[in-house]
Amino acid sequence: MTEPIATIPHRVVVIGGGPGGYDAALAAAQLGAKTVLIERAGIGGSAVLTDVVPSKTLIATADAAIAIEESTELGVRFYSDHQASESHKPAVRVDLGVVNQRLMRLAKETSKDMKAALDAAGVTVIDGEGRLEGPHRVIARQSGPNGVDIDSFDADTVIVAVGARPRTLPTAEPDGVRILTWTQLYNLTEVPEHLIVIGSGVTGAEFASAYTNLGSTVTLVSSRDRVLPGEDGDAAQVLENVFTRRGMSLRSKVRAESVVATETGVVVTLGDGSTIEGTHCLIAVGSIPNTAGIGLDTAGVQMSESGHILVNKVARTSISNIYAVGDCSDAPPLASVASHQGRTAVFHTLGDFAKPLDTRLVCSNIFTSPEIATVGYTENDVTTGAVNGIVHKLDLDANPRAKMQGTTDGFIKLIAQPESGILIGGVIVAPRASELINFLSFAMEHRHTVDQIARSWSVYPSLAGGIADTAKGMHLLTR
């Protein structure tokens, strides 16, 4: 009787341990592949260690600070012990050193939890830098006591998940003290007296919002005509109104030409020749994929002019056994997208069911105050004729729960096909919009109509009830 031939496990090597690489490695190990993950900075990558987890923790503190400051509008009164009969508006002071220590601790704890999950699944984790040597071989460079150690791994499948880093300006090089990228903000021990934010995209808007609520004087410099130029126009207008009401200065339609650090602060020179003096400057002008120097050209992987790896809807590159996920690919730069891509890539290469990425179903959130969440087609798509749709908006000041909470900045906007009534897009501007948008994403995934949404049950009173109320207003519009 002949012995059965041993089955050789499929070999998967993942370069990068952010959300995409982490989920890819877990999925591969769970499906029986021999899995190696190479990460140079720590499991979780920049998303966990220097970006998403720290920034959203900081924003949570900022939200708490502004909630205390504005609570007098709800009838909450604050008294000093020696002036029990005289109320006053609270002066909120944030200990940024303590805040930053906490958020970095949480980031490290999250990274540690992720590493434990990989270990439990049987993934071999290598602390080092990964580089391709052709389509089927990866080397890992590790710094050891005797210099640099090099390991090599043969791979049936390679998944590149190397992420991105902050883009800087040649005339505004960060020094980590006065001129900062968003990864360097967590070294601060005191709230900046005057923070100048260059860039009005998602990152710039989030930090401008957070530091305003933490007590900084903030000036936001935008080369475009408004904040969040790529987002819903009504949402951007609500945010601008909130920003200016809370004391933020907005400089629009002007570029920052240079930033110079002085002994006591920074001087920002704008394109119109004017200058702004502050104590600190945040450079938030986008990111650059970490794809240079890792052997992609040697392996024959096609890339865009910006350095992003071109992938299809299952995250496959131009080389059949190489996949790319997350911010280093040309997919939307969201942690949720990276995680989806990572699992999809593994399922595809190992023959499991792989659902292609449909970017129209991807919901995203901007963690300003209030939050802005979006999914699907936009009102601009309807206006420009890119899609045939009906748009209906209900302001938050018509929502009973919002009134009770003293929150009236925001709205719920739905976009539906004109005859079928099928939901094809939505925008929510509200507290915790990130939690509410999932309802719209689910409805779009299952092609629900606005009438079906209107008939769904919601708690009264609730912000979620505003979604059903908005859908009710579209009944006659879609008939």
C-alpha cells in the first residue's frame, strides 16, 4: 500500500502589518496556509500606532471638552465652592501631555492585542523590512546585535500592505517641534496656543476641529474655496459654520508657500504674500505610498505615476500571484477598505469565495465635530448628470432627539433612483454619524428602497429615526 503524498501548504508572505496585512495574514492562516507577516514598525502599522487609533482617541477627548463647555445650554450650571449662589461658564483646560500618553498607550495595547491574535492563529511574525526579489521570493531585513540579519521566504502568494506616510512640502520641512506632520503631534505636552493647519482635506479638517475644541486658536489654510473640497457641499458648509462659530479662522483660495520655524513659533507665508504667525504648524497635505525601494519594479508590478500599486477589484496586481491592499494600492485609503481587500485577496488566491470590492458601497466618516458620514453616489453626481437620482434632505433641527441633546448642526440626505426608489447614496452630518451610516450601507447592499426604509422601525426619539423620516419625505418623489 503506497503512502499518501503529503500536501504542501500554500505559502503566503504578507509585507506590512496594518489593517490590510493583518486581516490578510489571519485569513490565510485560518484557511491553512503557511503564513509569514513582515512588519517593521509594529503590528497595526501606522493606522494603529500613529494615525487612526491615536487621532480618534484625541478627538474623543476633544469631543468631551466641547461637550462640557457647551453643556450650559442644556441647563447645566457650574459653581465654585466659595460662590455657591453664582453660576459661571466652565473654563475647560486639557492636559495634553496626559491625553497623548493615554492615546499612545491605547495604540500600543491595540498593537499588542493584534500581535497576540496573529500568534494564536499560527502566523510567523518577522520584525523587519520586507522586499520582493521577484514574484515568488521575499527577503526580510532585521536589525540585530551583530548588524543586519537577512531571512528569505519562498512564496506562492505575496500580499503587499506597506501603507503610506505623510506628504511634506519642500518649503515646509517638519522638525517635529514646531512644524509637524500628524504622526508627530503626539509628542506635544501642551495644547498649542495657535495652531496653523495647512490642508483642508479630511486630515486637516479633523485636527483643526479637534484642536479648536481642545482650546487652541486655529487657523486653517485651504488652497480650495472651502473645507473638504471633495465632500458634499452642504456638509462642508455646516462644518465651516461650526468652525467659525467656535472661533476658527479660515483662509481659503490661497496656498502656503513656506513655513519657517522661529525661536517661539512659526511664520507661514501664503501665496498672496501675506503671513500668519503661530506657535505650531501642522502639515496635512496628503500622503505618499511606501512603495519605493521594495522590489515592485523587479517583480514587474504596474504602478501609477503617484506610486500607488494598480489593483483590480479582488486586490490583484498585474502579476497574478501578487496582491496589494490598503493605502499603498489605488483603492480608497480607508482602514475598512484595507481590511476588506486583505481578506478578499486571500480568499481569491486560496479559492474561497471572494466578493469584489464595490467602492459605491464603501461608507466613510470624517471625525470632525459634528461627524460627516457618506456612502454611495453624491448630490454632485446627480447635478452633473453622472447618475439619475432624486435628492432629499432633512435638517437635524427637525429631529426631536437632536433638539433634546442641544445639537442642531447637521442633516440627513438620501439619494434614490427616481422610479424604483432604490437607495443609491446618502450623507449624514450629526454626532456619531459613523454609527448611523451603517444603516444606509446595509440598505444599499440589499437594494432597499426609500419606502422600505420609511417602513422600518426606529426608536422614538432617536437620531436614527431621522433616517426613516427623511425616507418618508421621498415617497411621492419616487413614484
